[in-house]
Amino acid sequence: MTLLLAVSGCRSRGCPGGEGFTGGQKFVSPSAKKKADSKKTVEGLPVHSFWTLLDDLATLVLNTVQLPTDEGSITMATQPTAPQSKAFKLLEVCLN
């Protein structure tokens, strides 16, 4: 399975800090401040940057188990963590 992720920055959306932002004090929403202080999302999952999320998603692997006496092999995925499950669900990636 190949997963391609595209990142679109704030500049194309006109959010604070993007193109057209003149400076001054940046606005931080109450929910963003709460996440920054607790390091947890509303669901209680750890807060990730884009790169730490990719690192976390990369730990989900497929293991090939060779059965004894030429009975073949079985491919098994490791059990996803809660953040991995949520991320793959949002990306509409089926893990079964």
C-alpha cells in the first residue's frame, strides 16, 4: 500500500501568519491553548506535529509469519494505537 499525503499551508487559506498577515500579536484560540498546555486533543490523544504523526504512523507494520513444514505463510498487521486508528480512519485507509 502506498500512502501519499499532500500538505497545503496557511498561505493558500489566508489564516494568521500566512500571506496577507501584517504581523502584530498572533491570535491563539482557547482550544489551541488548551491542547498546547495539556499536550492532548479533546479525545485525550497525544498532540502531534505533521512529522511526529508520520513517525507514529510508520510504526504500523506488516509481519510475515512462515508456518512450519511448508504450510505457507500468514501476513499480519501490528495492532494500531489509538492515534494511528483515528488518523487512518480520517484518511479513509482500511487496515483490514
